[in-house]
Amino acid sequence: MNNNLNVIESTSQTSQILRHLKECQGITQAEALSFYGCSRLAPRIHELRKMGLPIVTERIVVGRKKKNVARYSLPSLTDGQK
């Protein structure tokens, strides 16, 4: 990570997503919308990746309709817990 992470303090959704990634196993679009009102998670993830965070995208199946969605996580924070 680099010092550009300080820049995200001005972007509240991005800082909320970063905090969630650090504290939880990961986040999906539905969770981002429900918890933080973030209707476009992918651009927030892109911003964090540009700042040097090694965010991983995993495709998961959810719901009765077996919908394929992206789940984003920070592997360095979650690998030891799996």
C-alpha cells in the first residue's frame, strides 16, 4: 500500500468500503448497497486497486435464481481465517 490511501478520506463510500474489506470477509454489490448506499461498487473497488490494494474478485452464486455475482476481498486479511 502507498500513501495515496489518505486521499480516500474525502470519498466517504470508498473509505467505508475499505473499512468493510479490512473488517469483514469481503463485500458484494448487494451488501455495498444495503450497508453504505453504494449503487456502483466496481468503480470504488477500481479506485482502491489504483491505490495499491491487492483486492481479489471471486465469482459466487447467490439466491434462489442462482445469480452469479462478484465478491471482493483483501486476501492478506482473510487468508488466515479460511
